[in-house]
Amino acid sequence: MSAASLRARYLGDAVATSSPQQVLVMLYDRLALDLERAQKAVAAGEREAASEQLQHAQAIVLELLSSLQVDAWEGGPRLAALYNWLIGELVQANVKLDTNRISSCRQVVEPLRDAWRQAANSLATSSS
């Protein structure tokens, strides 16, 4: 088995054995990483790399949006609106290679990631 296939298997197993809360945190972690990488690629003039990262970020936000149960809690509609805003900003950031838009997305995503991580840790602690 190649190193890449072993890594893919490991990541697949990690996701398959994680709780829904852990998967959500993993998605946010990767989203934040994609935005950081995109911002660095734009700054370095690497259009293709930036585009790849921004498209992956869009795919993550679309997954978050599609799995969101909007009616399950009162904050659902606001979170859906935020995800829709993120998608629009990511598309525009990709079209215009706009680091300001990427930065704005990071300013939204990173605190959300931290909040979801804290919530997941609280749930894990209370279930033990």
C-alpha cells in the first residue's frame, strides 16, 4: 500500500469512528486550514493553488449547509444565512483573488470552529 492510500484509509477510519460533533469540528478545522492556505497562495501569486483551496472551502461550507437541520433549533436559520454568505464570499474571493474577503471569512469561521470545538468537548465530558 502506498503512503497516500494508507493516509486516506487512516483518515476514513478516523471519520467513520468519530461522533457527529467530532466530524463537525474536523470539517471546521479543515475549512479554517483551507482559508489560511488560500490566503497564503493569493499572497504568493499562486492562483491555481488559491483556487483549489477556495473551492475545497466552498465544498465544506456546502456540506455544512446541506447537513444543517435549520428547524432543529432557533439559531438554525441564522447559521444557514451565514453559510450562504460564506459561499458567496468564497466564490467572489476566488474570482477576484481577494485576500480581504478571505480574511473576512476567516474572522467568521475561526471563532465558530472554536465554539463548536468547545461544545463538542463539553458534550464528550458530560457523557463520560
